[in-house]
Amino acid sequence: MFNIIKTRIKEGIKTKKINIEDIKKDNIVIFNEELKNKLLNKSKNKNFINNISVRVVDSGSCNACLHEMSALTNPYYDMERFGFKFVAAPKHADILMVAGCVTRNMYSALLKTYENIPYPKFVVAIGDCAMNGGVFKDSYATLGGIEDKLPVDILIKGCPPEPIDILAGLLLAFGKSAK
């Protein structure tokens, strides 16, 4: 038992290399052509490229997308090794990641969060509900997806999308390599 613990402390837990080329890219849509220009302007600050902060807003999801997003922090996906981290305050965020269709009660909170993120800001819609309302689009309590409410830069399709698709979308959009 001591040898196993000693080995783990020395070597750590080895994770499988994520190969972006093997991921189906038809699940990832990058809408904004200006995204690269925004990135180039912001990447002049060397700290930005290594530290990209993500603010998640659940605007009315069934929690499936949030469950998949939380998997990004586990040791297998470990999004922090690529420089992405979740933050609680919109003022510290670079990316607004939206899950779920926009409900009437969350619409103003979503707009306030978007307005408080410093420019340049990026909006990522996670899942089908975030983009067009999904199965909830005809509900009396929802306003549909965010497509006509906020400028979406990246859409990651799926119901829910797999964590690897979310991570691949972020890596592809921000020009990072999966090393």
C-alpha cells in the first residue's frame, strides 16, 4: 500500500491526451468572424492567453448541461491545465457560458451578467436549449434561446453536449493546443 501511495505522489495520476482532431467538429459552431480579432487584441496581454475565466449562467436549464460542465473540473478533463477556470464574478470573466433556455425570471440577470463582463467578452451557448430554446421553446415561462438576446460567439451543440465537446470548442475557438 505504501508503494502505491509513494508512486502516486511521485508520478501523479496520468491522464489520457485529448486529441482535438478526433472530436466531431460538427458539434461546434463558431459564429463570430471577429472572434479571432478580439483574441488577437486581448492576447497582447500574455496573462490572458494562459488564464481565461469563465462565468456560467444557468438561465433555465434542466441541469444536464451544468452536470457536463462540472465534469470539466475533474482530473480527466481538467480544464485548468489548458488555462480555463470558472469564476463567480462577471467582472473577472472573459467568457459568458450560458446553459438552458432563457426564462422570464432569469432574463434580466443574464443581461446584467453580460453587461458586467469587461470587453472583449465572448458568449458561449452550451446545448440546444441555450441556442434556440430546445424542448422548452414553446413554454409560457421561457423566452426561447439566447440567439436573439445576446451575440453568441460559439455554440456547442448537443442535449447535453459531452464535456469533451465543450472543452474542444473552447480550445478550437481560443487557438489552444491540447497538450
